[in-house]
Amino acid sequence: MNYDQIIANTVKKNNSTIVLVVMDGLGDIRSPKFENKTPLEYAKTPNLDKLAAASAVGRCIPILPGITPGSGPGHLSLFGYDPLTCTIGRGVLEAIGLGFEIKPGDIAARCNFASMDENGLISDRRAGRIPTETTVELCNLLKEIQEIDGVEIIIEPGKGHRFVTVFRSKKKELGAFINDTDPFREGKAPLEAKGQNPPSQFLAGIVNKFIKEGHKRLKDKKPANAFLMRGFSAKPKVPSMRDKYLLESAAIASYPMYRGIASLLGMHLLPAPDSIENLFQTYVKYRQKYDFFFIHIKGTDQAGEDGDFESKVSCIEKVDQALPILLEHKPEVLAITGDHSSPCAMRSHSWHPVPVLIHSQFCGVDDVQVFHENACNTGGLGFFESKYLMGLLLSNAKRLDKFGA
Amino acid sequence: MNYDQIIANTVKKNNSTIVLVVMDGLGDIRSPKFENKTPLEYAKTPNLDKLAAASAVGRCIPILPGITPGSGPGHLSLFGYDPLTCTIGRGVLEAIGLGFEIKPGDIAARCNFASMDENGLISDRRAGRIPTETTVELCNLLKEIQEIDGVEIIIEPGKGHRFVTVFRSKKKELGAFINDTDPFREGKAPLEAKGQNPPSQFLAGIVNKFIKEGHKRLKDKKPANAFLMRGFSAKPKVPSMRDKYLLESAAIASYPMYRGIASLLGMHLLPAPDSIENLFQTYVKYRQKYDFFFIHIKGTDQAGEDGDFESKVSCIEKVDQALPILLEHKPEVLAITGDHSSPCAMRSHSWHPVPVLIHSQFCGVDDVQVFHENACNTGGLGFFESKYLMGLLLSNAKRLDKFGA
């Protein structure tokens, strides 16, 4: 018996509503650069603090201590999908992040333009980091290769020198057990694609033809006269939120990456307007229709990655100002946290535990009166792996029966 | 190497005594119904607080975050038996709860009286919830079937419409891989028992004959003219406390469920008088004879399940008043905790972490000066799964060697 099986054996339906607000990259660290306060400590958050005082708080460990998650594992964990066993292939994650709808059977690969010398060796794995506009132009050249041996080829340009290739076939099964063609070192030739089982062998043949054909078209486009492919992967088979938790769930998220992950888990995608106020209003509008709402706020992470302390503070304050909209139509369970930390002083994702707050009639209010990292250290939820958050939310919603007699 | 193996490889004997006081369902949550204080916060507990000030405190997570345990998993965890892998079958647990002594080889099933219509379909799975007295009478009818094909049949009436059937054979091996006969829906016929291996197939045949014979005797006893059987199970093969920890252990517990679990783990059952004072005196009397004492106090859970705040407070205060009896003959290690929370505001078991206190010469005294849920949030033990408590107690008793060189 493991955690997922306990949940499966004890979960039940009722009329409660659960709202999970994910402030992306919320957690931060104190730095002398920013008055030795975290953005949450610095921001004026009377509403969040009042809510924290009536909640149980703690700190979520996104994956395990010291591990910095990408957006994929960070969110999977928050939704109770063990990020160590439930992995989304990089190709698929990249496609999702570009807003591309991966269908069952599709195989996606992350690609990047590269520079190749006259001997066919890679001289720059990132083609001098060509700008996005150039990538769009070059992708248009590759898009001319619409199909090889009956397999449809779909090209989706990304940021900088990156793009995604999706292979789709209505007739033949395609496999994803294919090695990266990226040699991961300059001075080496791109590797030949090889499949590890018959459907992958079939696709590997197509991949090699595609690379050959593509390189022909890029011949004169130095520094981007080649491309490398990685992370061949198919849409993962994960149980939906409905199957796993008996929850009709909806996502209010504007960025393709988060809409994509939500969609993979069977969440309904609701309109996601620009302002935080309007995100919360969308919950109010649809609150009778779903059991579970995932509301995603991107600003905190963006500010953290930019090292923009003021912008992170401002985003937090906007959430605080809009909070009464949620509280006026308070769900049975309201949780606020992040998928990981993105400290301004680090300009990147980090491993630091994320402050978390659970508010419900049965949350077990603790002594913590404000909502920030260090206050949450002494909360009634303690430190726990994010993958247990859904269990706590379901319990608070009285949607879990007792385990054992 | 896992935790159990580390313990097995490092455990040793010495002359120390460990006392574990389990206040059943001790943990609670603040509720506006009860002045926003937990019973532990509200109760006057000068002795517990003084002890907490000289102890290390923290919070035990009975199973995993968000999971509400039954009494079985809750206690197994406290004794260091992983509740996810060491499961006691429902039939056996029910029999134990009724004070029935399950022997090796016995197979037990939980049963309930039900109503069956003229077509043999179940019209009420609980026979209109007949009272306990009726169940006792009907069980007397079933007790007439003392034996089928050489297999002894033992009937034990329970509460309400419930009873337990135990199958025992001195000659043939009996198996428990048998499906529930309960169709779990009204309008369906009871299911035939089928075994999944030869000893289970043999018993399934007996079970079907027993049901046929039993239904004959209940024919005119509407609404309870049938019964359904579930949770066929044998006494689990778990190592005793002696084998696992080299501890001679004793239980001072008055309720059959807890005596039963203690007995399963090889604890000696000591007399368990009514008052808390006398429970503690029993320890004093036998303290030279055993290494480990499990003292079970039921009142806190009962009060929580009844939503009776005052009674929970009163039970806690009685423990506090009796505490000097233990402290006068202080064991080397004294721990006080619960097997789970039973918040008065919820009238049920819950998932909330349980306050825990460990007092010993080497416990590592922290700053916490009082013993209640939120004070324990900042204690030196942190939040930890209850299954690690025994390791901590053994360490505090200096009964564990260093792991690795």
C-alpha cells in the first residue's frame, strides 16, 4: 500500500470546493541586496496576513531537500503526482510550453539550431544563440518538409535558438525510445537516431531522413546550418484528476505551459484574463461548476528570474489586494503556495521550501499571524513534500475517509 | 538498507525502562465553538507543562500528511510497524476489537446482518440497523452451527448489526484469499465465496455451506434474515517487540482493541484498572519486570468522537494530576503522545499531527515550555512520521548503536 493507493481507497465525493492558488516561484530568500527581507516579508499584505492568522501554515518542499524543480515537476507535485515517478518527457513539456496540443500517439522532440563545420562536426551547439526571429524564419524553411513516409512533421518555433518537432501518424505506431542526436559537445558530429524497439526504430528512420532533408535546406544559413534533437517523448499516461480524486477540476492559467500541464491532468481550461483580479473573478463566475480550481499567477516567478525585487513585491501586493474577491465567495478549502522558490538574489528557480497556507473550517489554526517564509517555519503544517498537499486539501474538504479500522 | 534493518542491526539490550503513554485521539484543533482553544491548550496541566519544559517535543504524523488513521494503523505506527506495509485484516481487527483471541491459522471475517427479499436480493445491507440485543439473539441461532466438514465455526456478536465469524481447523490449512460476499449495493444477491488458492478454496466451500445453513436458521427473522461477510483475514505474521527491539514489553490497556493489538505484537497484558491513577500505579508495580510499557488512555478519543470538549479537557487534567505517580518512579525514557487526533469540532479521527513529548536524560531539551499542539510546532523533534517514534525512544534509552563506522 502506498500513498496513492490510500487516497484511491479512501477518496469520496461531496459538495465542497477547493481552490489552489499557485503563485509561481513564490518562495524567496533574504539578501543584503534587498534590505535582508524576502519579497513576502517586504510586501504590504494585510489580507494575506489576516488569512494566515486564521489558517494553518507551513512550508512545502517541492521535490526533496536541495532539489530545484522545473515547472513540470513543481506543478505535478502540487497536484499530487509524484514528480519522481510521473515524469513528462522534455519534448512533450517543451511542446506544451509553446501551447501546442500533443495528441495521443504524437512524439515530440526539443530541438535547437546549431553550427556545423565543413567536416560535419558541431562547432556551436546553440548556433551563437540566434534571436527568436531568425528561429521563426528557419523554422519556416523546415516546415516545408511536411511529411516523410506517411508521417506528418509539425514544427513549432520556440524562444531563442529553440524549436519543437512533433511527429504524427494516423497509420503507424511511433515510438519514443530514441537517443538524443545532440552529442552534447562541440567538435563532434550529430549522432544518428536509433530506436530501441520496432515503433521507435521506424520513427528513428524518419528522424534521420528529416535531419538530412532539413540540413539540406539550412546549408547556407550559417551560423544556424544544422539542428540537434533531444528528449523524444510521447504524451504520458497519467490518471486524470477525476480518476485520481473524483474531482471535476478547472484551471485558470494564462501561460501555455501551465494550461498544458492542467490539460494533461484532465482539468477544464477556463478563460484566463490578464489581471489577477480577473483571474479571481473567473473563479467566482465558475465556482458552482467545478470541485477544484487551480489558479496560476506567473508574475512572482518572472520577477524572481529577472532579479526584480520590486516587481515581485508588487505582484504579491496585487494578489493581496485582489484576495477579498476569493474570500467573498470563500470555498470550503483555500490554499495558497508556489510550485517552487525563485529568489530575486539568484535570478533562477531554487530548492528552498515554499510558504504554504491552508484555510478551511478544519485546518487547525496555528499561532502564525503573517504570511511569509520564516513565519511559516513555525506553522501547524510543518515542512512537507508538495506531493502531499492534495491529500491535505482533500482531507480539509472532508473528501477522504479513514484509513484502516 | 531500510529503517527496520538499521534498527535490527544496531539494537541492543540494557537495563533502561521505556514508558509510552498513548492518549488516544489526543490531538485537536482550535474551533470557535470551543473558545478557539484546543483541549490541551484549555486544560490546566501544570505537571505536563513542567515535563514539556524539560523535554524535547514535536508533532507526530500518524501515517502521512492528510491521511486519517483508524486505531489499527495509528497504533502499529507508534510501535514502529510501518502502517503501509504491516496491515491487519479487517476481520482480524474486528475480532480483536471484540476481545476475541485469534490463534495462528484462524481465519476471521466481519459480518453484518442484512435483509433479503423473496427473490434472494439484498434489500437492506444493514437489516435496518437492528440493536445489539437482537444481534446477540440471532448470533445464538448461528452458534448452533458449531462445525462444518471438520472446521470449527465461532461466532462473536459485535455492536449494532455486526458480528464476527472465526473459522478454525486443527487438521486442514485454511486460506483467507476469499472475496467479500457483500455485493455492496442493495438490489443484488449476496456473492458466492470463492477462494484464490487451494486452502482458500477449501474454506470458501465451508463459507458457502455456512451461509446456506445460517440463512435457513434466519428465514423467519426479518428484517435480519440474511448476513454478509467481508474482510476474510488471518492473524498477520509480524515480529514481536522482543524480536524487533529486544524489549520485554507490557501493555496496560483496558479496551479489547488495544489489548488485542498489543497481544499481536507479543506484549504481556497487565491488569488495566479503570482510573488513570491506577493505570500509572500498575506501571509502578510492574516496573522492574519489563523494559517497555505501553499505557493506553481511551478517554481523550472517546470525548473527541463525542464532540465533548469538557470531557476531553477533564481527561487530560486527570492524566496531568496522575503524572507524578510516573515521575516518582521515572523511567529512563518517558514519551507522551496520541495515535491520531480526534478533534471535538469534527467528532471523528483526523489527520492532524499529534503533539509528542520525549523526556530522558539525553532528549535534547528545547525552548517549548508547555505541552499543546501549537507549542509543539517549534519543538526540537520537529514533525515526523509516528513510525519513527520507537527509534527515538530506543535511542534515548541508549539501546541503539551507531549506524556505520
